Amino acid sequence: MGLSILAMSSIPTTGAALRAGALEVVVLGGHLLLYPTGVCQERVVPGPPSARPPVLLLHGFTDNRSVFVLLRRALGAGGRRHVEAYNYSPFTRDLRVTAGHLARRVEELCARTGQDRVDLVGHSLGGLVGRYYVQRLGGDARVRTLVTLGTPHSGTVVAPFMDAHPLVRQMRPDSEVLAELALPAPGCATRCVAFWSEFDALMAPVGAARIEHPDLRVENVQVTGIGHLALPAHPTVIAAVRRALDGPVTAVVEGSGTASVA
């Protein structure tokens, strides 16, 4: 199933690309200002009981929880959900190790909130960490919905000069990690929602952020006019993520864009 969120549907492709690039610059500037606020692991503050599963946010490569300032506020507005962000170590060299740490964090979150299951939202590399936990470490018993934003599910060949870093090598199409994720996953109980954009400059080839796996329940959501950095911050995407955690993403996005089932 595919869904298309056309945030700038009436703009020619060239104009949309220019606007997406300009938006990336603005988002990058704002994120650089906020980055120091997210360096330390957050102090967990107990929230009011909620009928919805708690949400755990997973940042991308070289990033931290500050990337989720707007998304976190929207998901937790009015006490709808308990939302936390998880900073994994900046010295991580293997996403499989981080997925193991995530498993322990999820167990702790379930015990603390009294919930049996959680929802995960991962940006970029964070989505691969969440998916590895779900598929390879039995995390589907705990994760109700996995939402990924600009995650290289089929690998990306962008920035070959960064191959010296082991995490970057794990995001290449021929990596051992992606080969593991391509293995059969019969009976996987987690619903996956993958947001991808043709203006995501870190996805090469375009569409690498789609999940293509016969055993997974997947909704691939195409976003137009939004780049990689803006995915966790754009109001259209944030609204769609909220709907994804409430159920299938089938509603029309009003105002700044439209959505249609493809």
C-alpha cells in the first residue's frame, strides 16, 4: 500500500526542489541552535496514565533527541500519549548493539508505564535501529507500530567518502545488516509506516526509504516537497505521523497539502 502526501502539489518539480532545499537550510540552522539542548539523555518525568501506547523517539546518525522538539510536542499534546526520546551513544559503531540497548529501554518503559506495547518513531538511522529490534531481536512482541522517517531501508550510496565509519557502511545496500533485514520475518506482529521523499538528498537511489518486504505489514508514505532534515519537523508530516499512530494513514491532509492513496 502506498500513500502520497503532496505538501506542495501545485508547484512544478523544479520549484518544489528549490523550496525543499531552502527549507532544509532553515531547518538545519534551527537544529544547530537546538542541538546542545539534546546532548544529554533526558530526565524521565512520569506522565499521566494514557490508554495509548507510549512513544519512543529514535534519532539519526550523529544527531540527538533535539531533532524531535516539534514532533514530540505534537504527539504528547493534551496528554494524548506519553512520549520519550532515546539518545544512543555517539560512539556507536554497530547499530545491532544499539538495537540491543533499545530492547532494554523498551522493557523499562513498559514496566514504568504499565503498558504491554510501545510505538517507535525513528528518523534516518534511528528507523533502522528500530526495525532491527523488531525483526531480529523479537521486538515485534513489544512494538505495536514502527514509524520511520527517511530511513535507508534498502540502503543508500550517498556520500561514499564516509565509508570509513562502520555505521555508514551498515547503511549501504550490500551491508550484512540489510541482508539480515531482508531475511524472512513470518508472523511479524508490528505494523510499519515508512515516510519517504523524492527530495531526500540522503537517499540514493530515490525510494530507498521505502520498506519492501513480503512478510511485513507496511504502509509506504510518499512525501513531496520536503527534504531529509525537515521530515521530523514539517507540520504536514507531523500530522501524518499522529494519524499513523492512531491507525491507517488514509485521511486527506487539508490546508498545506493533499493526500491520496496510491
